[in-house]
Amino acid sequence: MEERPIDPDVDLHIAAQRSELHWPVLSVISAGGVLGALARFGLQAAFPVPFGGFPWVTFWINVVGCLLIGVLMVLITEVVSAHRLVRPFLGVGVLGGFTTFSAYVVDIQRAVAQGAPVVGLAYLAGTLVAALVAVVLGVRVTRSLARVLVAS
């Protein structure tokens, strides 16, 4: 049986595309998700947000996770030929479980409910900008380092 690459844009309404989601892929996504979510949970438990305070831990989790997603995507698509389960495990699983844009939204709601709308607004805008900058930075730095390493 020939192994085909996994299409990241699987439409589950199309029967032929559903076959791309099989047990090995779902298993590595699940395992990676558990690891990423546990790491995030540990950090958030170790550094709780003070009442009405800026949720720095979730902010940095999302920014660092986005940076690592940028690094990972360059590494496995441009630098090395990775096993077909690496992206689902590390990208979707570990980093998808580590980053938490759902908790980000809850943190915004909590800040506003606690009478700190400026904190909520700063967190809303700051996370979006920082996460996007982090992905771009991860991609650009990794590409630059890869060029330097290949040239030497």
C-alpha cells in the first residue's frame, strides 16, 4: 500500500477525502494534543492570572506556539523530508494543543467582566498582532538559518 501525503484541507463531506483521515493520523494528533494541552495546563496552573490582570501566560503560550508553528512548517516543508505523521503530530497535535485561542477569548471576557475592559482590549489586539508577527518571524528566521547552514 502506497502512503500518500495528508491533505490539510480535507472536506469530510466528500467520501474520497474522508479516507485520508485514518487511525494513524488521528492517533498522532490525539497523542500530540494531549502533550500540548498538558504543557499549557501546567504553565497556566503554575502562573494564575490575578483578578483583572493581563493573562501573560496565555499570551506567551500563544505567541511562542505560533513562532514554533512557523519554524516547524519551514523545517518540514522546505528543509527536511519529514515522515508524513510529523506535521499532524507536532503541528496539529502538540502545537495545536499547546496554543489556546479558546482560552484567549475566555480571558478577554473575564477581563471585561472583572471591570478591566482596557486589559481585555489590549489583550485582544496584542495577542493577534504578536501571534501573527511570531509566525512570520519563525518562518523568516528558520529560512535564513537554513540557507546559512546549507551554504556552509
